[in-house]
Amino acid sequence: MEQLNLFDIPVNADKWQVQNFSADNFGEQSVRMSLERKLINITVVSDMFNRQNVSYQLSKNDTLHRWLKYKEGFSADLVKRLLKEFNIKQGDTVLDPFVGSGTTSLVCKMQGINSIGFDILPMSKIAIKAKQSVLEYDLIEIKRVISEIKNLEIPENYNSRTPHITITDGAYSENTEKEIAFFTEWNNDNECSEITKNLVTLCILNSLEKISYTAKDGQFLRWDYRSKKMLESAEHRKKNGKSPLVIRLDKGDLPALKQSLLDELNSVSIDISFIQKSATSNTGKLNFIEGSALYELPKLESNLLNAVITSPPYCNRYDYTRTYALELAYLGITDEKIKKLRQELLSCTVENRPKIDYIKEKYIALCKEKDFNQIMKIVENNQTLAEINHSLNERSKNGDINNRGVLRMVNGYFQELTFIYAELFRLCKSGAKVAFVNDNVRYGGEVISVDFISTELAEKIGFKPVKVYSLKQQKGNSSQQMAKFGRVPLRKSITVWEKP
Ligand SMILES: C[S@@+](CC[C@H](N)C(=O)[O-])C[C@H]1O[C@@H](n2cnc3c(N)ncnc32)[C@H](O)[C@@H]1O
């Protein structure tokens, strides 16, 4: 185990060590218990990491990192702390297989560190392109664009509408639908550089939720009471003699797209001006690939990386394709494509179907069937996963889990992550460190220590477990879990491993 630093507090086992994995001692938990006893020894509760820096909170006001409002992101501060701790220098290469808004990639770039990143969401590509061009923008051109937008008026007879998919139907007022289409067309036809056009696209993307009747809320979109969906549902309830819904979303006055777009462009211009004056030109190379880490990592050369800093989707049913439906529809993703994209997500929703056959096909195509078989063996021989799968199955039979998709999700989640961990091991140079930010979860009264199970799988692959940083603030449980099984605090952790 590495030496603790000044910020670290030795773990208080009572509070951070899980005392009971299976509520009411329903099922077998001895394997999880013994893993817990082993890995609590390398767990530290650290002031270095907290709710603010493992979440998007700090990025909200951070130059450059606030450009894509991405609530699932972590902060630049967290990346900077880890780069320092891992002793990463200019010219080194860092990977983030789950880029999101690109925090790891952009912090690296600004520090002269090379980076590689993947994500399946098209918004990532736009955000990364916009941010990585920060030193190249022509501020005079952006000023011209801002003043042209100020003077734009939609012609009376303008009739186009922004595209919709089923889940976004009715998200905007009629006028807003027109505005989005109009400003988009104008941007496409505008005679300016590609990077400025892309920046305007990012600013439109950032405006969509604000100007819509929706609000992002965990696993889905909430709808304002004025939206078509809510009005129809209210009408339906009335017809059926039901009282109106009490909890309703009222977003108040919605800004026009023009105003929101101008606000966004002014805000990014301030950042561009600041960064262009202060940043060194010695930036790192940033290589972003739009695609699934599961299929792209096996294509990379071995012994490439000095570090990995990432946060995968959590095993918490959170569906990025629903939360970002407005943005995806805007970017031309159809109903058909969104279903495909959902299946590309690392299994983190109850709708994810197993993709192991597909992974196998990809490995065979790369002449890596042997690797595939070895990785599968690690998954199949893992007793902790076997205990969890068995317990969840028993819970499901007992009526404690209302959706069998949870079982498929948990199994797929660890299976797929093991492929990621194995590829990272191959890609890392000797001495490289890997940091994963993740949350533990609980289903049907069964605690799943994602941090420790991942560390166990990583160790089987060949990594040396270094530390599990656990946040002082642990996570609560859903109200259903609490009501039925009582409260068990769940760790939020950053696991650190090293390739020997
Ligand atoms: C927790 S977020 C990462 C946020 C990021 N650290 C940031 O600061 O913005 C997880 C990301 O993983 C992406 N993702 C999900 N499945 C993926 C896959 N198979 N390959 C690559 N990325 C994937 C999601 O689209 C999401 O952007």
C-alpha cells in the first residue's frame, strides 16, 4: 500500500465498511464480506476528493469546462489532482474511454499532455471540437456572428421546424420549433470558419433544455404543465374523473432561442479571450474518436498510456439517451438510431440487452479470440459476481426487484467493464496508473460494492490495487429501498490501480 498523504484520513471501518450486504440476511453474502474486509485496508477517506470535485458542480463556473452543461461530468480540479498524484508530465499520454464533456482530455491538452478519448454520444464530439479549438478562434469573427444574430428576424412566412423523435414530441412551443430550425439553417449557410459554426452549434445545444418545456431529471425528462404531453394527460385525467396531478413542473418564462444563444456565445467569448491571453501555446495532442470504448480500445496499440482518468456510466439505470433526447434529436438522431445508441451504452439501463456475442465477433474480427476467452474466464470465475447474480436472482423470485432488466444490467455492466479493464491493462505502460470514479449501488436490498468488485477484477487482470479513495459524503438509497430495507450508506469512490 502507498503512503497516505496529508489529506488522507484512515478509514473509519464502521462508517465506510459495509456491515451487511443482504438486507434482513436474506441471501448469501460471505464472498462480498471477505472482499470488503480485504479492500477496506487500502481505502482512505480523503479531503482531496469531495462531492464538488467529483461532480459537475465546480465546472459550472470553470472557464472552458462550463461550455457543455454536462451534469454527469467530473471537475477539472479532480483531473488536475490525479495528474499531479500520478506524476504525469508534458508529452505523456492519458486515456479517458468515457469522455462525456471531455474534462480529462481538455485538462490534459491545456497542460501539454497528449490524450485519447472515446464516447458514443454525438454531443461529445461537438463539445470536444469546440473546446480543443479554443486557441484558434478568431474573436473578431465571433463578434461579427454575435452582432448578425442580434439583427436576425424570422420571416413571417418561415415554415421549417426542428426535427423530433417520439420522446421529444411537444418539447417546444411552435414558435421555438421554428426558431431552432431558422437559426440552425442560418448557421449552416453562414460564411464563417468551421470551428465558429461548430461553436454556434454547441451554444444551440446548450440552449435546448432552457427554451423547452422539459427539465433533465435523473433517468428521464420532466415536463412543464404547459407542454402538449401534460395538457393531454390533464385532459385525460379529467375525463376519467381523476383529480389533477399535484406535482407539476413550472419553468416560468422561457427565454427565446435568440437570447439564450447570445448569452451562450457571449459567455464562451469571455473564456476564449481569457484563455487566448493566458494559455501557453504548448498544448497536448487530443485524439477523440466517436465510438464505443468496448470496440475501439481493442484496436489500439499496446503500451501506449501513462495514465487513465475516467468515470464510466454508473450501474444506476441512468439512461443518457433519454436525458439527452432533445440534444440527440436536434443532431438528427432518429427514433431508430436512438434505440441503437442506447444498446451501445455500457450496460447501465434496464433496457440494455447482452452484447457479449457482439463483443466476441469484434474480437474474432481482430484475431483476438484468445484474449476474448481469457477475459471471459476472469468474469466467469469471479465468485463475488457469482454471489451477486445469485442473490439478485433470488430477490427477483421473492418479488424484491420489480424489473428483471436490473439483473441483466448488473451482469452486463461488470462483464463489459472487465473487457475495458483488460484492454486498459494491455494499453498501459509499466508503472501507469488508472483512476476510475464510480458509485456503489443497491438493488432489492443487495449492496453491490462497485469500487471493490472492480478492483478485484482489475487485480485478476494483472493490475496492482493502490488505493480506494472514498468520499466523506456517502450516497443515500432510493426511497423505495429505504422504505423496504432500511438505509445503508453507499460509497462514492475513486479506485486507483497500477500496472506493475
Ligand atoms: C460519467 S460520464 C463521463 C463524464 C466525463 N468524465 C466528463 O467529465 O464529462 C460517462 C460517459 O460514458 C459514455 N459512454 C457510455 N457507454 C459508452 C461506451 N460504450 N463507449 C464510450 N463511451 C460510453 C456516456 O455517453 C457518458 O458520456
